[in-house]
Amino acid sequence: MIGGLQTRLLLTVGALALAAVVAVALVARQGTRQEFRRLAELDVRVDPANDRSAISRARDLLDRRCCATEVMAAAARELGEDQAVVVVDATDGALIASAGAPLESASRIVTSREGRTLSIDVTFGPNRAADIVTLRVPFDGPALILADGGEARLHLLTLPSPERAQRVDATLYSMDLRLMWATGLIGALALAVTWAIASSSVRPLAALRAATRELARGRLGTRVVPRGSREVVELGRDFNTMADDLEQQHQLRQRLVHDVAHELRTPLTALQCRLETVIDGLARDPAQAVRELHEDVRHLGSLVDDLQDVALAEAGELRLSMTDQVASVLVHSALRAAGLDGDTRVRLDVPEPLTVRADGRRLRQVLVNLLSNASRHTPADGVIMIAARSSGSETRMSVANTGSHLTVEECARVFDRFYRTDPARQRSTGGTGLGLSIVKHLVEAHGGRVWAESSADGVAFHIALPVST
């Protein structure tokens, strides 16, 4: 396809360039011939007063003897090499006879009277530069009596010599050759330039096509160097952006599979071991073993539910029912769901009339996850502070707790899937490792933002949502 595009560009632009060059050459050739014809006509001089003796001798020879062949030949011998005489009827100007060297190569001579003007059309052979020479002279030339007694008019003409016409033909032929060579060279140059432009335009597309094939084969690290025209450069940049996104999504999928496998392996292994212990009759307290099995099953169910929420959020398939929610009502509902209703560690700073535009169920889930996370990391004598306020175009809510600390790197990664600040990734603090990731996706689905801050007093998680409209 690329070769076809390059060929089409070459044929289209090359044909236009060649057509333009040929058209210019033809116009130049025709214009040159017209100018030479005009020069030839200008060189024809009709002025008997400049050579009265020649026309007088011709008249003396022709008077009352015109127009026998030997008489016309004798009159021609009295003329110069570039002179000729024509004898026309005294009434209508029709040609009676002509003589002279310039007219010997003429194939046709036509004369006619137009009032007081005599028009003379002399046609030469096909190889002459000026094929037709048209003369217009005063009709009142010297009077002449014909041999039969009729009246005629005698006109002396000075025309270019045959040698000069041959030189003109040679000059025009030489110019034609030069025009042909120039046309060929310019045409070849136009094709070469067209080929170079087409190649430079198509080469980035060929590279982009090859990169697309590599990407389709799974080589997600393939990139192109954006070059060429502005449109092709933008296309190359868009391709690189797409490849970056695909590579990132592939890495996320790989990490998800690895993390899910890791998260499921531990509870499944524990579940298998406890079941085998019960089956083998080795459990000291079967009832307690069943309760532990039930706890593992609940943990697995919670993990599956959280994974589904994350998958829906990342796929952009979360369905939100946006309404105005009273912030204080949402906070109290979340406290009850998190088991913190009446907890002495909890402090509230939520104005009663404050509202937020959100999906009540999903925002409650966000607060429950934040409160559960704070509860796990807050000692008995610590403080869990829930605050909310309006800040310009946003409504901000925060959950802060004392007794824990995060590094700058941990603040940046705490919302990652399955990320735990404990390097051993133990569950001694509970949870699935997806709570904060769900918080981030739910807040962003509302068009808001979420971030974590750490200080000497503890850790705070902030969410900002667009104000109610």
C-alpha cells in the first residue's frame, strides 16, 4: 500500500509537472514562430520611390507586351535579388502575372482589392518559416497597358531572400531542439524532485506501518521517531502515546494477575490446611476451626467484591446516581458501617448544612474505607478526625488519624492496588489491600481528586469533590 501511495503521488504530481513543462514549451515554440513571422512581414518593404529606376525599367519592358513569359523573365532580370513585381487588374486587383527571385519558391499568390488597398497573400512551401506573407499596399501603383489593350497596375515588392528564409528555418530548428532538450531535462528534474518529495512523505508512514505490525505482534516497547510533515509528526506522536498506554495497561494487567494470585494464595492455602486438619480429625477444637474457615471464606468474598469494584472503576462502567447529599448524614452512616459509632477516638468537624453532590452509596463506601483504614492504624488513645468544609468550587472532606506515619514515597503509592506499607504484606492489620485503591477510583469517578499527607501528628487522607450545582 505504501508503494502504491508513493507511485500514485509520483504519477499524479509528475504528470502535472510534465504537462506544465510541455505546455510552456509549446507556447514558447508557437510564440517564437509568430514573432519570426511578424519580423518577416516587417522586412517586406513596398516603397517604389526608393527604387524608381527599377520599376521604371520594368514598366518600359512590360508596357503593351505584358504578360508573355519571355517578357516577364526579362523584367525579372532588371530587378534585385530580393525584388519582385506583380501585375494586377486595374479594376478588381486580380493577379495577372508575377516575376522575381523571391516569388520563385512561392506555391500560391492571391491578390485582391479592398477599396484603395491591394492585399497580397504569398504562400511558400511547408518548410518555410513564414508560411504565408500578407502584404497590404496602396492600390494606385504605376499604370500599365497590357498586350491585349487592357489596363493593369504594376507593383514592385521587396521580400526576404530565400537564403535568409533558410537561415530563419535553421534558427527555428535549432531552437526547437533546445526546447526539446530543455523540456526533457526539466521533466526529468520534475520527476526526480517528485520522487524525492514522495519518498520523504511516505517513508515516515512506512516506518509507522512497520511499528504497527511490531506492536500487533506483542512488542509493546516499539516506538517511532516522529518526522515528516506536521500531520505525519502528529500521527507518530499519537502512535507513541497509544503504545505507551498499551504498554502501561499490559503492565497493569500483569501486575493485577500477579497481585491477585498472591492475595488469593495465602487465604486459600490457610483454608486448605484447616480443612485437611478437620477432615483428618486433628483439630483440637472443630468449632473454632470452622469459625476460622468461615473467616477465611468471608475474607475471600470481600476480596472478590473489592476486585469487582476496582475492575468496574478502571473500565469506566461504574453507574453513579448523583444527588445532593448532606455531609453530616453521610459521615454518621459511614461511622456506623465502620463500627466506629460511639468510638471515643472519633472527632467530628462537619457543619450541619454542608451538602455535596455525589452518589450517596459510593461516597459512603469511600468514607467507610478511609475510616476502617484509620481505625486499624490508630491506637486506643489516638484520635480519628473527620472534617468537611466548602473550599471555592470544591467540597473537601478528610479523615485523619494519629499514631501512624507515611514517607513521601508511601504517600504517593498508598492508593496503588494491593499496596501495603508493611513490606512483608501481612494481614495482621486486616483488609484486602484494595480499600484505598477503591477510594481513589470512586472519587475520580465523581470528577474529584484524592491525596494523602503525613506529618508528625499522623496521616490524613483528603478528598475534593465538585460543589453542588
